[in-house]
Amino acid sequence: MKLENKVAIVTGGGKGIGAEICLRLAKEGAKIVIAEMDVESGKKIQNKIIENKGEAIVVSTNVADEISANNMAEAAIKKFNKIDILINNAGIRHINNILDHTKQQWDDMISVNLTGPYLCCKAVIPHMIKNGKGKIINFGSIASFMGRPDRVAYVAAKTGVLGLTRALAVDLTGKNINVNTICPGLISTPFNQQFAEDPVHGEAWGKETIVGRWGMPSDISGAAVFLSSDDADFINGSEIKIDGGWLAAKTRKGEIEN
């Protein structure tokens, strides 16, 4: 097992990509801290991990609140005595035109999607330094690289995550802590359910990728395991796009025979 006896915090670990990452890391031997506002969903994932002979706890966490982020880290230390891995997966998204975009929506998305990873990193890094090693994985998006319609705050926050990752990697030079970003594309999760199941656009959007389908949470969790493991010791300040090739190339209908 790649992560035997490692301790991993996964924010937003009760649903979607976060839940799949928790299960996959636990399968690789990690002890899991499910940091989740929806405690009930977190408990469901905790129970699955325990049923498979793993170890996990659920910590009620609002990543946008500094006290809550600090409590998350302290709960991990109290239970498992160390923190090896932090996966900043928690996120929110509002979709509406800039003229209808409220200041509250802007503040919410910046707070959770950008300030949240910053606060969680700040809470966890001292423990990683004490431990002598650490792996931090932030979550960006295809929106980290391009404008997307009706997503002004989301794009701003996810673009900022790349800068946060690179700056943290530099600041932690010599500390043996790697900081990288995973950037998902079209992934079929509760986050994107309305689009994935749309009878007109759902299947068509999946076919826009080079792979020819929507991604699944399991397509993300393997990269999370890799970046959390010793195999990724020489990867730092980088990002991995997991988008079925959507950002790499574009084709028009009729250019390629499927």
C-alpha cells in the first residue's frame, strides 16, 4: 500500500470527488480525517472506511473560518498524532451573469475556494514541518486556465489557487513539503449533476473531450494517491489537468470520425 500509516485530511470529503478520494486513500492504507460541513455525509464515508478495516474520523469544518480550520488540524493531531497529507477539495460555485452576481456570492466563492485552502494550509503546515515531511494537494479546475461563462468569481478563485500553490511551494523550500494542484474538468458528481444528466447537452459535452466521455470521481482519486505518495517527491508547485484532454485540443464536429 502506497500510503500505509499516513494521516490524510480531505476537506469536503463527504461527497463527490472528496468522498472518492477518502475511500481511495484509505484503501492505500491512510488514516482519514473527513473535514466536512455536512457531517452526516461525512459519517457515511467514515462508515464505509471502517467497514473495510480502515480508520477515519469526521470533523465538522468550515474551511473559510480560521478557527474551524485550526480545530480541524488539532482534531487530526489529537486522534492520529500527525498530519502527512492535506487535500483541499472543498468548493462551491454560483453560476450567473456578472450583472446578477452579488457581492455575497463573490465573497462566498473566494472565501471557500481560495481563502479556505490558504487557511487549511496555514493550520496544517506547522505539523508537517514538525513531522519532517508533507504533501499538500489543492484543487483548481479547467477554470484555472480559461474564462468560463457566468462564473466570474469561480474563475477568479480557481485561477488564484494556482498562484497559491506556486507561492506556497516556494515559501516551503527546504521543508520537505510538496504543494501541487489537481485541476479537474467535466466530472460527473453532485456538483455537476444538472449538466451531466441534461438530456440535450449532457452526452454532447462529454464527447467534447478527447477521451469522449465525462470523467468520474475515480478518475481523480488515482492522481490524489500519486501526489500524496513518495512517488511524487520531485513534483512541486505543479498542476495536473484531469479533463479528458479538453484543454489540450479542440476539434469541430465532423473533423474526426468517432
